[in-house]
Amino acid sequence: MPAWRELGREGLVEVREYHCAACEGAGPEDERFGSTTISLVQRGVFAIRTEGAAQVLGPGFLLVGNAGQHFQASHPHGVGDRCLIFQFKPRAVEELAGQLRRGAQRRPFARNVLPPLPRVEAFSHLAEQRVRGAQTLATTMGLEQLALALARQVLDHAGSGSARTGATAVSDDARTRDQICAAMAHIEDGAADALSLADLATTVGLSPFHFVRLFKRQTGVTPYRFLVQTRLRHAIALLRDTALPVTEIAYDVGFGDLSNFINAFTREVGCSPGRFRRRGLSTP
């Protein structure tokens, strides 16, 4: 199976699936974004360095690239990764950034790595469903409209113009990155369980205080927020791919209370779980 696979294209956007089968111990590779790109990590943990800043990415994270921008990717654990990639034709996102910022920008994205954003995840699920021809969820939006709505959400969080980073991980050593990668994998695999901060810190051999500080520095979010975002990502997939009742989904992904699940989903995604299943999402 090739590393790249085109899933579909419409108007200003092309959607691809990328599989990386990196070998353990492989060094960083110099790469370049050929076009304006938004990549959603679906599986695996790896590190990205852009313009002097390095960050760890895991499932749900976003790798955002400006056309022509260079970066380095490294896979210290050799587990590979899978990403859903939205590539935009020249000026498509740049013009959207100009509309949002009321002026032309040197480049659309100021940040290259974003932590999980459930509303972006929801748009990507709808787009993936559209290109794969499975219409479990109801949506009247076409692929191009879904991709541009996703890009608008990313612009709201990544900003535009001069580069800036959401973490300052450049001084952390390989052992620290390994510890955070292990914690992210533990959260991904056990998100439905009652994970406490103390348990997570003990798992990677850190005190709770240092664990929170290092986790946020490497990822841009706290462990608790990453846990909630992971649960919501899993819920979005279940709403898309199954007919399970909303109540059952809430408990299956780790929420101990239905009202907390509905409130968190509505706050992060922009609509209730039931509405998302029936009607998808609407653009701003």
C-alpha cells in the first residue's frame, strides 16, 4: 500500500490519507509543505520541528503547514502514524485568512501544531465520510465546503501572519519527550477509564506537578484537557459509525454523567450529540 492515497477532491481542496511506517530509531527527515495543508493525526505519536520549535503530536493533533515551509519529522518510537490530510489550492486559505483578519497576511498560519479541537475533528469526520461514500450522518455540505469550514476553525486557533509556537519544548531532552509520548498513548488507550493525574504521573515516573508542567510544554494543553478532548474524539467517531444511543456513548467513552457529556460536547463541537448525528454541523 502506498504511503499516500487520494480519497477525493472538489473545487479548492484535495483530501488524502497518509501512512508512515517509520522504523524505530530513524532520524529526523527534512520535508517541505508543497501547498497549504491541514493534517489531522489519526494514529501514532511523533515529533515535529518548525523554525526552531519542537512539539509532540498524537491522535487528534493538527499539523498545519504553509506552502513552501520547511519542517522536520521524527519518530523516536518507530510506531509510524496515519494522518488525514486536507490540501488547498493556492490562495484558497490565504484569501480566507485575509477575510478573517481584515488584511493580507504574509502566510495564513502562524502556528504549525494545534492540540485536539473537537469541532475540527467533527468537520474532518464529515469530510472523510463524504469522500468514502458512507452517509451515516446527515449533512448537506459538500467536500469543499466542509474543508473550508474546517480551515476557518483552524485559522481561529492558529492565527495568521508571523510564526509563533504554542509550546516551548526545544529544551526538553529525548527522555522527557518519551515520557510525554507514553502518557499520551496511555490516555488514548485508556480514555474510557477513570484516569487520575496521580496515576498518569506515576505511569511515566514523574511527580504530578512536573508531569502537568512538562505535558503542557510539550503539547500545549494540560493532561486533563487532552483526556476530555480524547473522549470527545472517540464520541464523534461512535456517533458517525454506530447507532448506539447517546447515553451509551457517553459512558463508553468515559463520561460518568450524561449531562456532563452533552455539555462538554456542545461547548467544544458547537451542537448537541443528537443534533450532530441527525444534521451534522453548520458553518459559522
